[in-house]
Amino acid sequence: MSVTYTNPGPEDLYTDQVGSVSLLTEGGRQIEGKTPFGVDTRIPGCPSDWVARMIPPGESVTECSIHRVTDDRDKPFTVGFAEAGRPGLVTWRAPLR
């Protein structure tokens, strides 16, 4: 899964938000992602512009995580983000490709 976000500022932001993203399935499972972190890691469909850097206010970054759905009968339904200082997940529907 790729997520692009923009730093609203006013400070630099470390590119580590992908650890807060989960995939929620129709069956009610919440699947945390694994980050393909590594220097020169190349996984098709996963951008590499996010690895271990700071993004200044107003700039955007795309992060990638891998979420494995192991039950063929269960389907991805929505994406959830754990926002600091807020209970539960902020969720949104995203197109599946």
C-alpha cells in the first residue's frame, strides 16, 4: 500500500508515518503493515523516496507498506491511520489496484 502525505509544518517531519497505517478487511481484521526498509530496496510498486529522511513543512512524501491478507475469502475494505493523541483509527476508503 502506498500513502502520500504532506507535512503541514511548522517543523520538519521524520518519514515514519507508515507504521501507523493498517489495512482493515471485510471480515473485521486489522492488518498492520511491514515496511520494506533497506537501502537500495526495490519492490515493484513501492516508491523509495521515503527512506530515513526529514521532510520540510509543505513538502510531500510517499511511503509504502506491505499488508498480507492470508484468507482468500476475506477482502481489503478500508485503510486506517492511528493518529497521535486520538483514540481509535481514522479510516478512509481507498481504491484498490
